[in-house]
Amino acid sequence: RAIADRAYGDQQQQLQRLINEIGLQVDSTTNDTPRPLVQDWTTAELLPLLDDTRADDETVRQGQQVFRDARCSQCHRIRGTGGVLGPNLTGLPGRLTPREILESIVEPNRVVSDQYMSTIFEKQDGTVITGRIVNLQHDGYLVQIDPYRPFARIVLPFDEVEQTSPAKSSPMPTGTLNTFTKSEIRALLSFLHGTQPNLNSVETSH
């Protein structure tokens, strides 16, 4: 375990050096304070918010903060800032309608892209492992087993896997919006529907 952790740490350092070399910006302004449950929101309950997704500076600023606090930026990028595990959200309004954007957040399992779909591996010994295939090696599958640790990968030998099947669930968690108020969710939708400035381009008010 110590060797594996050390190897993972080395990979993280290499990734950070690469990020620095190519000038990528990683958002580091997430609020880690646990938030209380507001409501188990449904798409139907939030649809009326789409009638008012104004994009004034204050609303965009609030929407950016919700994007951070909901940890969206850990997996998604907007104009060069954020994570790389999920789809890049730059130019999102040109790809999805406002309703589709809302549905993708509230119901992440509704439509799962093949590009980000996980695979269920049933092994010969009866164990089951779920992960995302990163590559096919000469002797097995290279699998990413933790979406929040991109370098935590294992090799599953072909001769140990009895069968594979696509996972029906998205790596994106459900309930992302359940700790936010309607006002905050409206701001997030305004941010995602709007011009989407770089996450660091609008100062956060305190």
C-alpha cells in the first residue's frame, strides 16, 4: 500500500508539473464546508427556473460560486479552468437546450455518453469491479476505478474476466443540487446558459 501511495504521489507531482508547463488553471476556490440538505429536487420542480436565467454580473458571480461549491469544477472545465474527468462545459449552450442542461444535472443517469460510461467486470472468482477502461494492454484492461483519482488504475488480466457489461449509472453523482436553494440553482443555470467567463475572471465577493 505504501508503495502504491508513493507511486500515486509521484504521478500527481508529474501531473502538476505538466499543468504548470502548459499553463492550465485549476480552480482552488471551492468551499469545503458541508452544506445542509435543502430539498431532494426533481426536474419538474426546477423547470420554472428556466423562465428567468438572467445573466447580470452579480448572478453570474453567484453562479460561478455555486459551480465551485457543488464541486462541478473538480470534473468539468470551462474555458481552461477545472477538472478533466467529465465533459468540457465550454460552449455548453450551443450543444444542449436549457432543459437538457438541467436534466443532465438533476438526472445524470438519464443519458450517459459512451465516452464517459463505466464498465462492469465480472471476474472468474466471482468478484465484480466497476471502472472506466482507459486502455487495452497486451495482457488485460487498464481500468480507472476512482473518478476522483485519475491515476488510480489497475490492470485486469483478460483471462481473469468472465464477462463485461456497460454500467447503467453515470460517474456523476445524483443529488448535486440538493443542498442549494432555488435562488442559487437559478444562478448556476444562468452561469451555464450565459457567456461562461473563465472561473477566475470574475472576483468572488466576500
